[in-house]
Amino acid sequence: MELTNIHYVAAIGFALAFVFGAVVNKTNFCTMGAVSDWVNMGLKGRFGAWLLAMGVAVGGAQLLELSGQIDLTESIYRTTTLGLGGLIIGGLMFGVGMTLSGGCGQRTLVRVGSGNLKSLVVFIILGLTAYMTLRGIIGVARIELIEPLSLDLAEQGIEDQGLASTILPWLNIEVTDGLRWAFAGVVSIVLIGIAFSIEELRSNFDNWFSGIVVGAVVVGAWVITGIFGYDDFDPVPLEGLSFVAPTGNSISYLMTYTGSTISFAIAVVFGVIAGSFVYSVISRTFRIETFSQRGDMINHMIGGALMGIGGVLSLGCTIGQGVTGISTLALGSIIATISIMLGCAITMRVQYHRLDERGVLSSLFGGIADIVIPWRKMA
Amino acid sequence: MSDATDVTKELDTTGLNCPMPIIRAKKALKELQPGDILRVTATDPGSVKDFEAFAKQTGNELLDSLTEGDTFIYRLKKG
């Protein structure tokens, strides 16, 4: 086999993702856990780690873009199409799904690596439903029902959905490079500042370390696909770290190996699993976990499907949109990430109310009210 | 030691992942009186750190955190 640009890009992507998988396993970085800690215990340390990852990724990605190294408008996040319906509906679905299946896309991969067969079931269902939503039968519904719920920003003379490009024209201010630098700097510093204002982040090595590493790995992904992999004759798509569509593509790649070519994103999926596996063996935490309850298995399967479908509709997961997308300062990524957080937090409160043997609707309204009414005292 | 005679209520969360063990423990504690003891069994490895943090944050004392084979056992005293 002749090695080409994409093979080198994939190999470095695998190595980067290997580090990500090992660090996430070691530090317990988990976006669902971040919401759970906050909603269920009032602890913000892991949420701070997520904000820190965003802040580091914004700083790095914007520095690369504004210094002319990469053009983030080439990524899927900063196009002129703002798919509001998909971002909100898909984000909410993903948030519900990650709570039902015990973790988001990256967490699923990390757990597969450490021997969790429950997560292997989620991995397969997530991958299949993601692929069905991208190119299969669910894709028909996506095109017919969800895509019409999009805004074409180009029609309003907006050149991309970056924060500066959307907010400044609305305020009748001309978009200049100086203002772009200002936006990038302020967002990055505010996110990092909020993260470090949280005592549980500062006092916990795992929290601040994981936040910095996850953010840096996303920046590394932009460097690999945008600078190292830049080749006029053998181009690779500009992409960061993302886990939903790539999980579907990974399964497809394994099934059609002899006729397929590796990509950066597929290599990342395998790298995260491998990194987590090696760390769990070295730390002697590798152990086979299986389903022991019918209800738990049903929850995981529904959760996997909601993440697969929702993750494609929202163009990404808690890392794909919640760190990578945010690093491009795309308006859509902010909308998707907030939708995911809301879906996740509301599901936790619904599960709490369900323990009272309240009906589904009563629990649902109670859960929504708990999260969206800030002054409501939660039980 | 997890002395069963001290325990006011037993909660079995085996087979469940984060966040369910914490959500169920929170619910169970709500129905107990201060000083009562809740014994929780779990199989989620992540529950070890979760229950340490939960006890510290909520003022319920974690009396002990034991591992027996693949099962984690916690005794929480309601504060």
C-alpha cells in the first residue's frame, strides 16, 4: 500500500486521540458527569473543566485563524447555513441520549476501551443510527423535516456564522480584523476566567489538567488537518475533534475496509479507544461490565439511538460542537451546546421525579420547570 | 465495616451507571431522618468518586466505602 498524505494525517490523529483517551480515562473528564455533578450535587468542578477546554480551544483555534494559518469558515461549523431546527432538536435529543446511556460520544469510546460492553452496545447503535441519519433512511426525514428549519445567513449579507460576523452587522458596526481579535480574546479569557473562578476546579488536578488537555487536543486537531495535512494535490478536510458521524464512519470503514480509505476522524475514534484501553490495563482498572437489568439495557439502547440521530442533526456532540465547534466561535455551536446541556439536565430531573412514581408527563413538566425556571427550588 | 444492623434503608443500584446511583441515593436520603444510615450497593466504578463528592457537598457523612468483588458498598449517614 502506498502511503499518502491522508495516512500521515490519520496516524498523527490516532496518536493525538490516544493521549486524549488516556487522559480522559485517568481524569474522569465527562460532560454528562459535569452536568450531573452540578444538577445533582451542586458541584461545578467538572463543568469548569469543560469550560476550560472550551476556553483553551477558542484561544488556540482563533490564534491559528486570525494569524492566517487556517480558515475555519471551511469547517462544517461556520457555514452561512444556520440550521436552527437541527441544532436545537438534535442537541436536545443528544442531551437526553447521553444521560440515558451513561455518557456522551467520547465517554462511550473511553468506556469501550476500558472493557464496558454496555458502552460497546451504545457505540454500535450510535454509529448505525448516525450513519442512517447521514446517508440512510433517517436521512430522508432529516432532509424533509429538519433542513427546512434553517436560516440562510448569506441572504442577509452575513458572510459566515462566526460571532463577530453575526453580532457586529446587527449592531451596524463594520467587521474588522481588530474586532475579530477582540471577540476571540474576550471569549477565550472569559471562559478560562470562569473556569478558574470555580474552587473545585482549582483545587482538583484532574479537573484543570483534563480541561487544558482536551482544549489543547482540539487545537492539535486543527493544526494536523489544517496545517500539517494541507496539500493542494491531496487535500484532507479541515476538522477538529468530533465523535458522532465519525463513529458511524468507523463502523462503515471496518465493514468495507478493502474498498475504503482511512480519515482523520476515523483514526481519532480508534485512537481514543486504544488510549483508554492502554491506560486501563496499566492502571489495572480494565474490567468487563455487562448489562444486568432489562431497564438499563433499554435505556442504553434508546440513548445510543438518540445520540446517533441527534448528534448528526446538531452537527456534533459535547466535544464536536461543545469544544471543537465552540472553538470556531460559530453561533450554531453555541446553540447546539446549550441545547445538549438543557436536554441532559432536564432528563436528570425527570429521572428524579420518576422515582416518585409520578407519570411521564408530570415528571417531564417537573423536570423542565426545575431547569428553566432559575428561582424554582429543586427537591 | 458495613454493619447491616445499623442500616436504616438499603438501596440497590447495581447495574446502573452515572448519574442513576447518585439520583437514587439523593431521593432515598430525602425520605430519611437525620442520623439514619443509608447503605448503597453499586457496580459503577465511577460511583466511588461520585459518592465521596456527594457526601462532601451535601453534608451527609460517608461512613465507609468498600469494594467486594465487583460491587461497591457505601454507608451514608444523613446529616
